[in-house]
Amino acid sequence: MREQLKDSDVLHPSPEDVAQRVVEIRKQYPEAETELGWRRLLDSHRLSQEYLKNRVAAELDLMRLVDARLRPSVTVDSKSIESYYREELLPQLRQSGGQNVPLAEVTAKIKELLTQKKISQLLTAWLQDLRAGSEIRAEALAAGSGGRSQ
């Protein structure tokens, strides 16, 4: 996928985009509420703040590539939305004791959910195609063993 990214015109995330994603990640860890707690958490995983930012930026790049490449080919019709509402959402609400929500209130969310599911399916197929057409080298594995045979 990194090769595909090189050949694309996907906009790279801004420092603000990366910072916002780091904030979202940090919120997932109660111990990261304070700056000291956050640094300890990063240290416990042997991560630096800079390394984390670079990984987040790379992840955002790939997510944007996937979205730009696959989303335009996805369409979700009203029948699919209604079917999901009747067959998935309403039974879940009944089972959990929740109140029924009118279809009009959840149409946009259902559409996005179904879009994401289709994108995931397309991504799986795309990755299989990329793997089939890729040359994978084992140089890194040999170098990582220090050249010792075990």
C-alpha cells in the first residue's frame, strides 16, 4: 500500500490532523490524563512522542488512500438502508431494551456504516490483489537474526 501511496495524489495529514488523532488515542487511556501519565505510558511501550506522531501520520495517509480509492465506487441504496434498519437495528434495540428510533433519524448513520462495510470488503480484495502482484523479499528477516543460524 505504501507503493500505491507514492503514486497517488492523496493529501498528507497536517500536523493538526496528526495532533488531533494523538489526542483521540490518548483519551482511550485513563492513565494518560496527565502529561506525566502520558509520558509513562509511552515509555512503558518504548515509544517516543515523535515516533508515535510519525506512525499516526503514516496511518492517516493510508486511511486517506483507502478512502480516496474505494469510497467513490461504493453506493448504498435506500433498500439496503431500510433492510439494515428492519433486520439489524430494530432487533438490537428490542434486545437491549432500547427505544425504537425512526428510520429518518438514523439513515445517515446506517448509510455510513454500510459504506464502511463495503469499503472493508473492497479493501480486502484490493490487498489480495496487491499481495498477488507484489514481490516480497526476506532480506529484513535474515538481517534481523544477526546472521546466526539456530
